[in-house]
Amino acid sequence: MNNILKVGLFLVALLTGTGAALAQFQPVAPRPALPQSGAALKQITIGFIDLDGDPRYEPMEVYQRHILKDLDPAYQGAEMGVEDSVIMNRSTGAEFKLQRFTLKSADAALAAVQEGQGKGISFFLIDLPASAYKAVAAGVKGKDVLLFNVSAPEDTLRRDMCSAEFVHVYPSRAQLMDGLVQLLVSKKWRDYLVLEGQTSEDAEMTKAFVRSTQKFGARVVAQKSFEAGSDPRKRELNNPALLSAINRDWDITFVADSAFDFARTVSYQTVRPRPVVGSIDLEPSAWHWTWERNGAPQVNTRFHRISGGRKMAGHDWSAWMAVKMVVQAVVRTRSTEFPALRNFILKDGSFDPAKGLAASVRPWDHQVRQSIILATPFSITASAPMAGFLHRLNELDSLGDDEADTPCKLNR
């Protein structure tokens, strides 16, 4: 383009008050060349390990067989990830497929991983209860394998198990509770009544919530245990009005109830009209089917189709995201060699989670940094991290265990 024409275009842009007329003539910088490994790309099989009859996916029923909650394993999320890989990976020629290992017992998880390794599988999605992970981590230590936790939130897996061979795509309890408390504190709701159930999962959820309140300057004004049921002899343990009859005011009622039987009775039953959060009403999660930003409608639509009408849940999103991380590693490195892919996923990779800020893997505990969705049953309330909760390096590290907060130091 000669200089006279350039000057003319600049004057037109200036007179119209916009640079749009000029912008279309700006040179576009070429994309940097992708590194070549020298090896022909090939088929990559990703293992998926789940449990037949996993109690976490059993329908939650009450009297007369009314189903309160009904979840399916995360396999269809992984299927969607493989389907999406056809478009993402068009330029490389690599092909992805899934091999599912459905176990009769969680104790067989390590054997399934070893069987997959014998077939050349290096990447596995693990959709199992947390109790199965420790033996697997010990058995694969130092091996060329990467295991993606897609459904277990337990903080002990990140802090105590601390395995270099695991990537925790599903958010930790610490991340989930930090997101919830950030929202409450941002609204200046700082005083909480905590109602805790009888299970170990309820105890872990309560512990994470209390820790988050301390982290963000809120406080628990009272903490009580409940026992679900309608036995009149235990009304002081199963009656929300009696449990909430305390001599202090509070802003929010937090309920930890993995069985969901008591939690559903709390709203509008406390002695003061206070919002309920935790296991019901307002919940923190990895994903919600009403999320409408960052390409989420397309993600939800594709999942709705591939699952036969099911709504995408947090563990489905995690399985989809795990497959996406492997596919993107192949696309960006132009390699199917495990060391190159592992290095990209754990160190260099930045991934689009379809929920805002870019996801990446924390080097100290291999937890995936991510936004936390805060939702009521039929709408999104917010996405954490909330405005004003800053971090010196990455605002996503305001959620969950920062490097100084955990005994896990995989980067040292």
C-alpha cells in the first residue's frame, strides 16, 4: 500500500471518529510455528476408570421413592472431550479415543491402571471415591503416567497424598468453600450458624468452611450437629427451629449434609429469616448448567446432546476438561511423546475452562486453578474469585491452598 493511500485512509478514519476503517489494513502477525517433535503423530488412548455401583452416584431417595438427586458417572463428559478433539486437533492428525475400565471394587484401581499401561495408555481419568486414590498413587510413583482426578474434592488428596502423578481437575473442598465465603463476605454477611451432619463427608465440608471463614475474616457464631429424621424423641437434633434457637444473631445458615435429607428441611424453618447455603439453596460447584458466559451455552448444549438430555454437572465438566488438556497438549507441542505432553500440562499449559479466567496447574499440589461457580438450583449467583480478593501472582490462587498454606511441595 503506497504512502498516499495510507494517509488517505488515516484521514477517513479520523473524520469518522473510528479506527475501524484503518484496522482492516493492518498487517496480521503470523502465528509462531508450533514445535515439531520429528515423530509421526498417532492414536492416543485415554483411560477412564470408574466403579460399578459407585455410592456417590446412587439416587438420593426419600419415602415413596421420590428421588431428590440423581447423578451419573463422568464418562459422558470424557466422551464429549474426545468428540471435541476432532475439531481441536484437526491440524495435527492425531486421533483420540477412550478405553473405559469399570471396576467391581475400588481396590482394583491400581490393577486397572497397570493393565492400561500395558496397552500403551499414559493418561487416565479417575472417577472413584477418594479412598481408592492412595494405593494408586503409591503404585504409579515415578512412572510415566498422568492421572486426572475428575470427581473427588477431598483436601487430603492434595495435602497429604501429594502425588506428582495426579492432576486434580475437580476443585478441592478448600477451593469450593473459599469461593462461597468470598461471595458472602463481599456482601458483608460475616456471621454464620453452622449445622453439621453425622458423616465424615459432612465433617470435612464443615472443616473446610470454617477454615475459609477464618481466612477471609468471617466468623462462626454457633456450630451444631444435627441428625436427620422425624423421631420426636430427637427433636432437638432434627428440628431446624430448635437448632437455630441460639442467643446470638447471624447472617447465613450453613448446612453440611451429604445425605441431603436434613438440608432440604432447613429453608424457612429457622427461627430467624436467614439465607441457607452449603448443601442446598446456594452451592459452590465446578460447573452449573445455567452458566451463560465464556462459551458455556455451547458446552451445555453439546453435553445435553451427547448425554441424551442430562444437564452437565461439575464432575462431567472435569472429565471434559481433563480430555481437553491432553488434546491441547498434543496440538501445542505437535508431539504424542509423554514427557513433552506431561511438561506442557503441568508447566506451560494455559487452558480455556469455559468459565472465565484461564485454568492452569498449580506446581505445588497439581490442583487445577479455576473459577468456582456459585449457584442456586436454577440460576447463577456469582463466579469466584470475587472482585477485591486479590493475589500477588494469580487471583485464582485466592481460592484453595496457596503455596504457603499446604504441606504438599511438588515443585521443590
